[in-house]
Amino acid sequence: MYEVLDDTAAQTILAIESGDSIRRVAQHLHTPYETVRQAVNRLEDAGYVAYDDGLTVVDERVRDAARELVAASAGVSPPSIEEAYVIPQFSDWPFAFTRIDAVYVWTQGGYQVGRNPDDYPLFLAVREQDVDAWEAFFESFDLPTAVERQPRDELDGPLQVVLEPRPSLDIEDVGGYPVIPRAETIEYMRENYAQFQSALAMLDRMYEDLDLGVTYRETERAQP
């Protein structure tokens, strides 16, 4: 089994939801289509996945082995920021990016604020009933979790996951990322207007059905 399950193949197995197309899996992994297609071919030849009106993992034990491999790999080489955005999709529970990450997703990566590569929290809305499971899941990837952003000097690495427990989730899909609804994201941005004024203007330009009435112009700094 393990000779077939390299990192790409393992991640492909974990990203598959029954009935998915190869293109859909590639979108979730944010990996080139051809890379995922080749992994699927290897997995299909080995009998680990089947393709019949969509992809299916034939045995949950294969998914468990893939998760162990990906978690072990993360223990040896800590996940990058890009990989950290994909890891939650390897779980068994629903989630949605929220707060700053919802802004990041809805602006299609066009707006980042309050984070840098040395201090990078991810913000996930999860169901209250799943919090313990999420904490154990991220622990297997050596990613610390909390319900409030932790100071950088209290962490061993730059990444942390901030969980936002909710009674239920309303999830939309934008570019392969599960995210809270756009209206809720805009409400969050308006509540933090000084921080997100330029992002609101960006959304207004990106989505024709919006009329937020927000304008923003960068003030040029005088040269000495």
C-alpha cells in the first residue's frame, strides 16, 4: 500500500468526496489537474479508488492509512501556510473559513491583513459538537488550536488554528474553499471598517451584484 501512497496520492484520497470529479479534487487541493489525474490513475490501478460517475474511495482503511501518512509527513516537515489551508479538508467534519480568512477567500486572495509568515493564525468556524475532535485532529498535524488567537511567543511555530465554535454552519464554496456566506463576511468587515475599508471596495469591484458604496484610495506618501 505505502509504495503507492506518496504525499500527493494520500492527499488525493483524503480530499475525495464520493462522486467528485478529478477537477473538483484538484480544486480542493489547489494542485494542478494533471498532477491529481496521475495520482488518481495510480490509485485506481492499485484498487484504492474507483471512478464510475465520479471518484470513490473503495475502503475506509485506505483513507485512514492516507491520513496517518500525511500527519506523519507534517510531523517531519511542518506544514507551509499553503498546506495549512488544505489540511482541514482532510477531516471528517464540516468547517468554514471565517473572519480574516473569509475576507481572504471572498477577495480570492486579494486581501491580507494582520498576518505575516512568522505569525499566521487560520480562522475556522466549526460546530460546537466537533471542537474536541478538531483539536485532536490538528494535534496530529502538530498544529496548535485555541478559541482565541495566541501570542506568537507562546507558540513553537508560526502557524496556529483559531476555532470559532457555532451551533450550526452555513457554508459556501469559493474557489474550492469552504467559507462563511458573503453577507456575513461583509458584516464582519463593516464592524472592523478601518481595517477592511479597502477590502470592501475590492469586493464592490469584484461582484457586480454588490453596491456597497465604498470608495478607497491609497494616499501617496510624500517622498523625502
